Amino acid sequence: MTPDGHAALQYAASEGYAPLREAVAAMLPWDVDPGQVLITTGSQQGLDLVAKVLVDAGSRILVETPTYLGALQAFTPMEPEIVGVASDSDGVDVDRLAGTAKDARFLYVLPNFQNPTGRTMSEARRAALSRRASELGLPLVEDNPYGDLWFDAPPPLPLTARNPEGGIYMGSFSKILAPGLRLGFVIAPKAIFPKLLQAKQAADLHSPGFNQRMVAEVMKDGFLDPPCCRPSARCTSRSAMQCWPR
């Protein structure tokens, strides 16, 4: 980072540091254009931006039962109608989704190690939910701050990977590096991305450039690659895609 020190302390692009956006796109298990990656000041800001762009007063949004308190705190200032969707130990009850999905802006889900229940949505349930949401024209907002905290086997493929144009995906570096860095990211369809970027610009111009460069350096060396990509120290984030079940 030494040659880039001046830029690290200056104003920067609202989208985020280009090498970090590229690294995020490369680590995901579906084809993502770095131009779809928005670096956020923690994934909590991602929730706030999604609410500002997609939610109006009185509009309906769906959430799992129960759901993450921080998401409710981000959505509530927009004054939506928040509707809980029946859920069981596998996640959202897909058979009961149609009754609540009419005119809903999106369904907010945490498929991996869900907060507050800790449950992980099964492969069968993910496939069924992705298919049903597509049939209903219901966008999915997939929050995945905990998905890299596995030990024996990675969780099933993300919902967004099954229908990239039908959802928004959020991730965080808080749980795997340091929450004090306040860095997360949003992956959005190209049609929605400009509006999220506009909201980001209005919120804080950009996330800290120095912190973004630190994370990009860590990712460049393969430190965040899944264990199944090791012991090779030269393992790249792109090869990490091969570790994810398909």
C-alpha cells in the first residue's frame, strides 16, 4: 500500500476501492461483475440503503419469523408494513408464502446461521424458496454476515446464486476480520445498482479508503479463502469457488 498512501487518505469513489470490489466479485460462487459490487460501511448500512431505495411508507415487506432486530431497525424509519412469514427449523415455509407475498417489495432472509435462531436453511428449502419467489415475482434480500463461520462443511449455495437478477445479496467483513473496520458489501442487479449508489453517496460519500485497502491486501494473499482451498498459500479467491457445493 505504500505507493498508494496519499490516495488511501483522500476522498474516493462511492462504489468502493476497485481492487476490493474485484476481490469480492471473485470470491462469490456465481458470476458477478465487479460493477455490481457496492462497498458499504458495514452490512448494516447495506440494510439502510436497501430500505431507502425499495421501501415507501405503507409498502409491504416480508421477514422471517423471527428475524434480525437490526434489520427491523433499518427498515422501520421508512414506515413499511412489516409482515412476518411463517418459518420452521429449515427457514421460510414456502407453502405459506403466496398468501403474504402479494404486492410485497421483498422478502428479507438470513439463510446461514440465522440471527437470532442460528438455523441454516437446507438445500431443498433454498431450491424451493428460490423457485417460488421467482414464480411470485418476489425479490429476495439475502443477508449473509455469518456464512463464512462454518467448520465442517460450507452452507448450501446462496439463494442469489440461483437467481441473480431476482435478489440483492449482502455480506460483511465484521465477523471474519474485524467489526471495527466497518466494511460490508452489497451485490445488486444492474438495474438497481445506480439507485443504491445514489443513496450511498447521500449517506457518507464513501466507506473509509484506508480500511478498504487493508482488506483488499488480506484477500489478495488468500487469507480469507475457505479451508478446503488450503494448504496452498497461493490459493486464490477465484479458486475458492470450487470449494462451494453446487
